[in-house]
Amino acid sequence: MQLPQEEFNPYYLPYINSATSSDLVGGLKQNLKSVVAFYDSIPEEKLEYAYAEGKWTVKDILLHIIDTERIFAYRAMRVARQDKTALAGFEQDDYVNAANASNRTIESLLEEYKVVRNATISLFESFTDESLKAIGTASGSPISTRAIGYIITGHENHHNTVIRERYL
């Protein structure tokens, strides 16, 4: 996806480039199906696996994807609604450490993922072209509503690639 550089911090470029569809809402819908199918295909014995000391498990990664989507969807809503308040960043490791993904079943995690994704789809379907181009500030940098949407799908695509390469 090609977006003007002023719409996002360069840190997010790998995620934006990992978004597989130029159709923002279509990409969110496509990933809903592919992500659920991907996690359904992971053998149960791999769900608690981490490839190195201090690395997240597959279940940790899925819950991280869910938490990140919630945060980014909230950011998208604030930016689209012209809220000029600067939005703080978040410490992903603190979230993962407090989330207790190991106490959850993969079924409950996938159900939560589906609910969050469907809410995100509904939110992005409500945005006008103008609100998708709105720019706010998050983590100290400018970001547009539409960049956030591409980051959401690209972020999960990134993590799913890591799982394929290092966990399976």
C-alpha cells in the first residue's frame, strides 16, 4: 500500500507494506478469514511454544494482535472524529505479560479476535473518504485514519509470518 509519508511514522512502513489489499475494509474482512484459518491450523502442542527464552508464545502473539487492534481502532476513531489530543503509545510487553494468554483456550482467543475484528470492520465502514484522510498524533508522530487501518492488517500479517518462520 502506498500512502503519503506524512500520514505515518516510518516505523510503521513495514506493517503498511505487509497489508495485502489496497481495499482497506476488504483487507480487514479478508484477514478475518485467513487469520482464523491460520490459527485453527496450528497444532495444539505449538500454541504454548516460544522459539527462544523470553519470546512470546503463539497464544501470546494472538492476544497481542487483539490488544493492538483494539488500541489502534480506538486511535482511528479519535483521529477520524477530529480529536486533536495527542494519543500516548503503549508498552506491548507489559500488555503481553499481564494478559495471561496461557490461561485461555485458542477457541476463546479466536472468538475474541472475531468480535474485535468485526467491530473494527464496522468502524472503518462508517468512515468517509475525508475521515480516512484525517491526521492526528499518536506515539508522538502524525498518523492518518487510513494508515491505522493498513497497520492493523499489516501488523497481524507480520506476526503470522514470524510464526510460520520460527514457530512451526
